[in-house]
Amino acid sequence: MSNNAYTRIVRDGLWDNNGVFSMLLGMCPTMAMTTSATNGFGMGLATAAVMAASSLLVATFRNHISQEVRIPVFILIVATMVTLVDLAMNAWMHELYKVLGLFIPLIVSNCLPLARLEAFAAKAPIVPAFVDGLCMGLGFTIALTAIGAVREIIGSGTLFADASLLLGPSFKFMELRLLPASMGVLMMILPPGGFLVTGLMVVGKRLLDLRAGKEIQMAGAHGIA
Amino acid sequence: MKDYALMMIGAALVNNVILARFLGLCSFMGVTTRIDAAAGMGLATTFVITVSSMADWAVQHYLLAPYGLGFLRTVTFILVIASAVQFTELTVRKVSPPLFQMLGIYLPLITTNCAVLGVALLLVEGRMNFMTSTLFAFASSVGYSLVMVIFAGQRERLAVAAVPRLFAGPPIGFIVASLLAMAFMGFSGISTG
């Protein structure tokens, strides 16, 4: 594959065809785990690891997986990768693991990994499939961190709070307090804020795409009109 | 008895699966364009969540816990759920062909509905007994169906509203869902009072 094709895959994954803002996949962790930028970042990285590993595996075995049973096989591969990530996070990032809790095993039923396996990794050679899985995962991380940052700044006035606790002491420099605690709008941390911020950020992406002269995507991957 | 009733109200309204726990959002945004489709999806999901929670409870207590296989939980649960969905499909086709006609395309999608796996994992975390966990699963899925139908009603009205082009489709859906979530937060007083 040419360099150009890789640039395309990276651009698609990170921005043009972003899993959250354009395809609207993987909404559950997007809403639930973006109460702070750190949580969103951790959730995104866990998903990216699962996506990269399962894309690699599916692309490796793509000629051995028969068409009829491919979906169960994909789900089992994703479930195995999720179990590995789950155990690894429990062992080495225990604080973050406790915060993300239920949503680590739920990566299995996140539509985004499965959609990329079906749409890309099942038909692509190993290296592009790995790059696609990784970039889609990183695009997901960027989206979750951005939504988390907005909710955290408005909701509690901080940015990347507890980063040193959850990600390790070397992330201490990221912890910021932008607004006094008394100015926090609690609603943004609570569920309604998740829906509101995600909705407005999808509009934001459309606005940016429109400015750049691109066609905006009106429907998500579900074909919602 | 009173404990069961309070627990069920809590699972259905206060900690609503969709609006408070953020599970099953794909179907929440995907199949709520019409009320009858949303009701059908709610009905099918209620059945699958209840059946698979009972099966997952048995698997957890008689297979995974005694043999120390907790690390296989995610893999086994997703297999149990996939089988429960298949079983539901067969049963519905046999018992009620008209219902099968209506639900047909939605049934296979339930496997990847994270509400199903999410409720099963919540039951394991909560260490509930069989009776409590079955009632919890049933109440959670009733709450799921309720919100699906309410939201579908709102989106039917939204379809004829003049929404700015940038907001059309999912974004306005999210904003409406945000208002609905705010309304459901009003139920959080029930658990204490």
C-alpha cells in the first residue's frame, strides 16, 4: 500500500470518519465515561488497545473465517481481547480500572470495534488493518477526551483532575483548575450533560466540516434520518 | 415484599438503564423513529434480558464461581446472550408468527445491545440471589422499554418540526434525550423518601 493510502486511513480514523462524531458508534462509554477528561482518556485508550489487537487478529485469520460464522467469531475475538485488557488494567492500572468498572467488559458490545472489523479488517491485509484499528481507537480516545474535558471544565472547573492518581504520578503536570469550584454546573457531570455535550459537539464537527468545504454527514452509521 | 417493590422501582425509574446508566444507547438512537418499532424492540429486549439474566446467574453460580473461572466471565456471558437471542427467535417464531414478523429484523441486533450484557454484569457485581436478580433484570428492561417508547413519541413529533440543518438528525435527538434525562432525574427522590 502506498503512503497516500495510509494517510487516508489515519485521517479517516482520527477526524474525517471519527467513530463518535461522524459514525455515532460506541455511544454508551462515550456518555458514561466522560464525566472527566481523565476518565474519557482512559476509556478511549482501553478501547483503542482492544480495537488494534482484534483488527490485527481478524486480518491475520481473515482467509480462515468463513462468511457464515464471521460475526460470532469476531465477537469472540473481541471478547478475548477485552478480557486481556481487563486483566491487564486490573493488575497495573487498578485505580483507573475501579473508575471505569463495568464499561471495560462492555467494550465487547461496543459497536465501534465490531463495525471496523466487519467493514475493514475482514477484507484488508494485516498492516493496514492494524493501522485502521489503532487510528479509529485513537479517534475514539480524542472524542472521549474532548467531551470529557468540556463536561469537566463546565461541571467542576478542573481539567484532567486525578490524572496522577489514575494514570500514574508522571501525569501530575496535566492537572489544572480553570474555574473556582463554586462555579461548577453539576448538571454537566450528571447524565443530561452527557447527552447535551455530545449533541452539541456533533454539531461542532459538522460546522468545522462545513467551513472546510466538505459535505457534512447528516446521519450516523445507523441511518437515522 | 416492600423491598422487592422498592428495588424494582429503583431499577426501572431511578437508575434507568438508558438515561442513568447509559446502556443500550445504540438501539435508543437507532430504532426510535417510530413508536411501534420502539415498542417491539422494548418487548423483545425485555424478554432477552430476563431470560439471559437467569441463564447468566446460573452460569455464574454453578460454573464460573465454583471452578474459579471468573476471568472467563465476559466471554461466557456474551455466548450465553447470543444463545438466548437465538432461543428467543426460535420461540417467538413458533409461538407467535405475527410477532415474529414485527420483530424479525430487530432480534439479532439484541446480542450487541450493551444493556443485556450490562444488566448481567451488574447482577454479578451486586451479588444478588436468583429471585432478586430476575426481578431486577425484569424491572430494568421495563424501564428500558418505557424510555424507548417515550423517546420514540418525541421523535415522531420532532420529524415534523423545523430543525436547523446543522442540528438535524442525531444532534437534536441527543438534546431531546438530555431533557428527558433531566426529567427522569426527578425520580431520584423516590429512593430516599
